[in-house]
Amino acid sequence: MIYITRRENFNSAHKLSRPEWSDEKNVEVFGKCANTNWHGHNFNLFVTVKGIPSAETGFVIDLKVLSSIIKENIIEKLDHKNLNLDVDFMKGIMPSTENLAIKIWDELEPLLKVHDCQLHSIRLHETENNSVEYFGQ
Amino acid sequence: MIYITRRENFNSAHKLSRPEWSDEKNVEVFGKCANTNWHGHNFNLFVTVKGIPSAETGFVIDLKVLSSIIKENIIEKLDHKNLNLDVDFMKGIMPSTENLAIKIWDELEPLLKVHDCQLHSIRLHETENNSVEYFGQ
Amino acid sequence: MIYITRRENFNSAHKLSRPEWSDEKNVEVFGKCANTNWHGHNFNLFVTVKGIPSAETGFVIDLKVLSSIIKENIIEKLDHKNLNLDVDFMKGIMPSTENLAIKIWDELEPLLKVHDCQLHSIRLHETENNSVEYFGQ
Amino acid sequence: MIYITRRENFNSAHKLSRPEWSDEKNVEVFGKCANTNWHGHNFNLFVTVKGIPSAETGFVIDLKVLSSIIKENIIEKLDHKNLNLDVDFMKGIMPSTENLAIKIWDELEPLLKVHDCQLHSIRLHETENNSVEYFGQ
Amino acid sequence: MIYITRRENFNSAHKLSRPEWSDEKNVEVFGKCANTNWHGHNFNLFVTVKGIPSAETGFVIDLKVLSSIIKENIIEKLDHKNLNLDVDFMKGIMPSTENLAIKIWDELEPLLKVHDCQLHSIRLHETENNSVEYFGQ
Amino acid sequence: MIYITRRENFNSAHKLSRPEWSDEKNVEVFGKCANTNWHGHNFNLFVTVKGIPSAETGFVIDLKVLSSIIKENIIEKLDHKNLNLDVDFMKGIMPSTENLAIKIWDELEPLLKVHDCQLHSIRLHETENNSVEYFGQ
């Protein structure tokens, strides 16, 4: 079993706030992340899949194929977008890095089953100091 | 003459679009950077000042002082903000990385004259692939 | 279950040597790390905790809280200090990166139990080529 | 149990193609990686071993020893070489990053048993976007 | 005047050797870089142009345009290629990093004159330890 | 004229304090950098030389030669040492990053004149946020 990781990037706006809370409560809980007019990040996404390398190609999965799946299903929807307003699979979800990683997993996991490999983890870096990782439950 | 550089970071939302242009024209000129609902970046700011090291301290400028000047006058105003809407010194200015670097220079240059050093350059990285540098004309 | 990681840094002096050994034996075993007058490093510390994201905030733990816990209990004690002489929880301990990671775990683990999350690992980079990771036994 | 990681680098040429396939088929399967006249990479190799720190030295393994074992047995054979033509342990093996990581494991694993530690994983970065990890089956 | 920099990458094979010299002399002069069967690198290319930001767009040059010019004229010709054998503008030229940077300048400089900006420098990183920069004479 | 840069690293202890000042005054001026028992850093040193590439080799200077000169004359003296106590060319000098860069220039400049190239600059990174550059006055 080999684990293979592809990095892709996206640049998005978001804010952390609950519409049913007052501005004061949102700032109290979320601090500057609650800024009314949004803020944003360069996100680094690391997708790891696992499987047995093919005897013919030496590949667990062709990285061009993996990159295309990620770009078409995730990056196209997140890059240069607003995570609160523009993304179908984030509708009604608080766009914390944790929740974003879980939702990216939910989008990618069924698409990768078709290939002879399995999604192993989603690692998502919001800044050079903050990151999350999700292994699917 | 020694050149000394301090890095600070800020995470902001922005968009590139001219209000007097149609959405179509804005997308034609600015591409996905014109996304109506904003996008964002982790900006890396490198401020370089030059001067003669003090015989007593070996410092051109105390980096704690330089860092405080940058944080109070620049980072406080840009971090977790919207560059089009929230920043006094960017009002009415297209928030391209180029213009942002020039305006940061204009804010910092008079503040650093007070100390025995001079602002040399503002280098601003929007992504790991894109950066600008400004030397004050 | 989501894993969330916070990076903090500290810059410290240390040396590897046993006082009951001769200088020759210390140099034989520890090489240049035994230099009598110390040497030092920029350490990068990655603290990973795991838990379920809150339905309200989307957070496993507020990263500002995690960062404060690490800074008050670890960084304050290690940064710009001598790991052999200045640190209460390293007294009498050989300050190898391995032992330092274990002691940081021992300090942080009880403090994080209070929150709805668990310490998962301490990863400590001494240089860009050398790092250790500890999972609590 | 502590996990300790040493990074080493090597710069090599390779190509992905099967001699029994036509050029067209090789390009169809391997894309630009099949370029007849080779291409190359700066590989980053991360070797992780695990064990109990020595009570005397605080070391799982002396990193100078680990580095020497990797350099003599792996880097000497791969650095500034052609992975398809010049490397004894890659003869007849498709030099995908996956297969290269497996073969590096096979070379290092018996050499590390002699010491009081165990090989835990081989992580190999081909570019900043592509990497693999192998845990020995 | 603002300086704007775009990074692009390419992965290539090369060797340093003069065909009219013996193998011994080539190894004596070029060391392991003379390996008969090639070696390779991940090159990082930084192209800096300078100009006045447009009053309308805030751009010195649209980075999508700059990136396209570099990709079509440089990256397409160098990426996954052999610098000694496959590249028209390197024919008969020793592919040292120095010479490669000069030839990239010679290719790009006339193409950028058409736009309202000027090529300022070509910076080329062969490894994380080795790089060159060329300012056009 | 081509500029070529070699990176080397060293890990050292130091402190900033003037023996003729009281502890209080040293802490007031130098903050935590005055810690009595030292602290330390991983320093990154970038040495840039300039010259014309040789028609035969394509080299401004053989990077193996440049690396050896830096290692023998600078790294050997600074790595795993105390910058206040152990270094001949820093005796009596406040070991600020500024002063250290100037003294490294003074050591290297005469040694590089012998070769067909000139020292252009010394860039020294103390942390990822702080660096200095010196061009020899």
C-alpha cells in the first residue's frame, strides 16, 4: 500500500459569523474572523489517496487524473470565490477550515472510488501556522 | 549601509473591478479576480529599511520597533479586512498588488524618517507565484 | 474526528553533554553539539489536537485559545532561553529534540483535556533536515 | 516511542516509458514524463525511524549515523544519476515515485534493524505538488 | 516604477560536459554534473518586469498575460525536456544555470517590449542552495 | 554580468548585551535577546558573487569552490558555536545580524578576488521574519 499526495491551491474570501447572532456576539466568539466585509486566504489543499502501484505503470493513480478530479470538482468551485456565498456544497455550513475539509472529503470520496484507489485524507492549510486534517469520520 | 528586512503577514479580501464598467467588461479585463462576492489572499509583506548600524547596539533599527510601526499602521488596517471597503488609505484606489504596495510605502515612509534610517523598499507577495516590489518612485 | 494543528516558534540555546563525562567523551558521542559555549536553533513546534467540530462554531478548538495555551505554557519558557539552564520542566533532562518533544507533551496534555479535545501529537523541527514526532507513548 | 525524521536530497534524471510499447502508447499513458531524452527532478527524501530515546544520550538514533546510512546506501547511488540506467536496485523497475520509495525502503530497512530502532516510513517528494509515502507493505 | 515578478517551474534533465574533452577531464572539471547518463532538476524561474501601473487596472502587466508569454515561449520548450538535446535556443550552449538564465532573457526580452513594460531580471533556482540572476548584460 | 548565489547554514548561540551596562539596561535595550544564558538561531547565509560566465564551463565560479570557501572560512567558525565567545573575527563586536553580515563580508571579500569574480552581497536570515543584506558599504 502506497500513499500518494497531490497539492492544489485556491484563494477565497470568507467570514465566520452566525446570522442569528448579534454583531457583538459574533466578534466575541470569532474575533477578527467575523469582519462584516469578509477577509480571505490562500488555501493549500493536500489530497492523499492510497492503493497498490500498477505493475505496468508504477502508479497508484495517474497524478494528472487526480489533479483533474480535484480541479474540476473542488478548485473550480472554491478558487476566487466567497466560501459563504458562492459554493454549492458549503451552503448553510459555517466555513471553518474544519468544516471545509470535511465537505471536500464528502465531494471527492465517491469520485475516487471509481479508480483503483481510496481517499485517505484531506489536509487543508489556511495559513502557514494553521491547518487541519480529516480521515473520513 | 546595511539593509534590514522585516516580514509581516495579513489576510484580506478584495476584488478587482471598476464600478463604472459592466460585469462583462470587468470579467473580460480582470478575469476571476472580478468575482462579485470577493476572494482573498494571505499577503506576505517585506519592509526593507537601510542605515548605518549603531556603534552601541549594532542595530540599524530595533526590529521590535520596526515591527510595531508596521503592525500599528499597516497590519491593523489590512488584516482580516476588505481592501476595497475597509481601508482608509485605499479608498477609491484599485486594490491591485501594485497599488497596495505603493500605498503601503506612502504610509510608512514618513514614519520611518523619524528614526535614523530610511525606507528602501516594499515587497508584497500575493501568492507564492506573484509578487511586486516598490522603491518609492 | 478532525485533527487541527497550530505552529509556534522559539529560538533557544542548548548543548548536548553529560557533566559526569569528560570533554573528550562528550565530543565523541555528541560531536559539535557538545560545544562547551552552547549553540542554538530556531525550533518549529507543531501541536496537533483532535476532536469533533462544534455545531455552532465549526471549531474543534478556537485556535486563538490553543495558541495562547502553547505560548503561555511552552513558548514563554523556551523562547530566547537556554534549554539546559533556564527551563523548569527540562531540569536534569538531556535537551535532545526527542526529550524536548516528550516534555512539551507532558506539559500540554493535561491543559488540553479541559477543552473538548485531546492532544494528538507534538512535532518539533530543530532544522529543516531534522524533526521528531511524539504521540504520547 | 518517538518518531525521528531525517531529510536528504538528490537530483536525478528519469523517464517513464515501457520499452515494449510504441512511442505513441508511452506518450498516451505517461504524457510528457515519457520524453525520449529524459527529464529530471530535485527529489526530497524523508526517512522516519521510531524507537525509545536512550537514557544516556536522549537519542532514538544518532542523526549523524542515520544521515550516513542514507547517504552511503541511497544518495550516493541516486544523486546526479539516471534512475532508469545507473541504479543497481532500480534495474528493470519503472522509476515512478511510488516504486522508487518502495525500493528505498527495501534497501534501508535491513540496515536500520542493526540499530535499536525501526524504519517507520519513506516519504519522497518529486515536486512541491507531488509526493508519496510508504510504510513497508 | 513598480517591479512585478512571476514564478514558473520546469523539470529538466541536463549534463555539463564538453564533447571534445575526455570523460576524465569532464569529471575533473564538472564533477558529478558530468554524469554520462544525465541528471536533472526542478528549476524555479522568477521573471521580473518593471513599469508604471495603469490608472485603469492598477496593473504593470496582466499577470495572466505575463504567465502565458513565459509558458508558451520558455516552459513549453524546457519542461520535461533535456536541456542539452531538446531545446532550440540552447543548441550548442553549455547548459549551466548561468547560460540558461541568459538565454531565457534573450528569448523573453523582445516579447515583453510590445507591452508597456520592460524585462528587469531573470532569476533561476537550480536547487534550494544554488541560484543565478541576470539583468541583461 | 551574472549574479550567482550560494546558500549555506549555521546554528549558533549568541546574546545581545553590553558588559559595561547593568542587566536592567541591557534588557531595556535588547529585550529577550539579552537573556544571560544565551539563546540561538538557525542562520541562513546567502553569498552572491558576480562575474562573466566562462566560455568553456559556463560558470561564473564553480559552486563547489564557492561552497568550500564559505564552509572553510565562515561555517566552520560559526556553526555550533557561540558568536560572542568562540569566533575570532567577532571578538569585541556586538553580534547583531547586521554586524555579523559585515564581518562575513570582510572575511570573504579578499578570498574571492583571487577568482575571476567579485563578492556582490551577503544576505543573512536570522529567522523567517528577520534578515539583513550588505553590499560592502
